[in-house]
Amino acid sequence: MGKRVKFSFPPEMVKEPVIYKLGRDFEIVTNIRRAEVREDVGWVVLELDGEDAEIERGLAWVGTTGVRVDPVSGDVIDG
């Protein structure tokens, strides 16, 4: 019961607490595995733990914020 995803933030969303809200508003534990955040652009690779349906519900919400969500496979720390 987990999923790895990459969030890509457009400039207007870089300073928004999307990951915090995902963990607070949904029953999902977030673990940041890699990230690069600058003032005008950012991306974060996350491991999400929780029930599959809750993770899907949370990711659907993230998609409505303007943050792009992509699946990730493999060990993001090694690669």
C-alpha cells in the first residue's frame, strides 16, 4: 500500500503547501525522496503510504491545484 509519484510545480504553486495539505486532509503519510525547488519552479518525488483509494483521492485533489502528478518507478535515491 504505497505509491511513488513526482509532483511538478508551476511557478505560481511553488510556495503553496500542497504536500502539507495532502498529509493533513487525507489519510496519507508523505515521505520526500528527492526534490529540487527554486523560486520559479520545483519538483518533488514522494513515497505515499496509505490505503490505495485514499491515495488516489488525494492525488486527484493535487491534480486540481495545478500541480502535475506523474508515477515514478525504481529507487529514486539510487538514480
